[in-house]
Amino acid sequence: MKEVLLRRSLQAAAGELRLRETRVVTPWLSADEAALYCGCSRSHFDAFSRRLAHGWSGKLKVYHVETLDQLVRQAGAGGGV
């Protein structure tokens, strides 16, 4: 199983930036995790996630990191997210 290292800057209440690392042992991420992985807010992720391929873990919608990687690459190439 693929291990993913999430590395994103988070803004603390005091306005400081901190680096948080989370090891994930599954390629499937919840919407909160996917937003963090893509580097956007949850509300922004929700706005465009309807068109993304996804799976289910019980009643929880999950997103595969390869799909998210493609999305981030497209956004970086001017495709927008």
C-alpha cells in the first residue's frame, strides 16, 4: 500500500505558520484531508469536488491521491481548480 506524506503549512491562531506532517498509509483521503493535500480550504475543495472521481468508505466520500495529484497538476498548468 502506498504511503503518502502530507506536508502543508497551517496558520495558527496567533498568525504563525507551522509545518505539519501526517503519514497516511492509504491512498484514499477524506474531504478534509484532500483539501489539505491540495493546499486549499475545505469550502473551495467542496466547490469543485463534485466533478472529481471518488470512492466510498461506508458513508464517507473519499478521494484517491492520484486523482488529486492530477487535479493539482492541471491547476498548476493553468487549468484552475
